Amino acid sequence: MKEKINSFLINLCSEIEYGLRRMCGKPSPMKRFIVVLIISIALSILYIYIIVSSIYNMGKHDAEIRFMELQHIERLKLQQKQDSIISIRN
């Protein structure tokens, strides 16, 4: 299984490299640097967005649990029975 994953990743990397070479021709070191820089910046922005979004959603979920809709407690309507003391007094 591990060999399958490794071979898949190696094939994927070679396909990406082939696509970049075909798209850019034989890139000069400056073009290659720019492509790597753009990809790095895009992935960094995506990474920061995912982290911030996760933290925000965790806080939002905690707040929903902590501050559920609160309602006043209603008094219990008890029937007043004739107590033995009340019947003796009367």
C-alpha cells in the first residue's frame, strides 16, 4: 500500500513538472523562481485562511453552546391543599 502511494505521488509530481515545462517551455531560473514563489504565496494565503476560518468556527460553535436561548423559569402552579393546621384553625 505504501509503495502504491509513493508511486502515485512520484507520478503526480512528474505530471505536474511535465505540465509546467510544456506550459513555460524550458523555464529560465527566474521563471521557475517566480512560479515557485506564486505557488508558495497562494498556498500560504490558503493555509492562513483555513486556520483563521477554523478558529472562527470553533469560537462560533462554542458561543452557540454557551449562550443558548435563555428563558425565564416559570413558577410552578401548585394547588393549595387544606393543610391539617389550616383545618384546625378554622
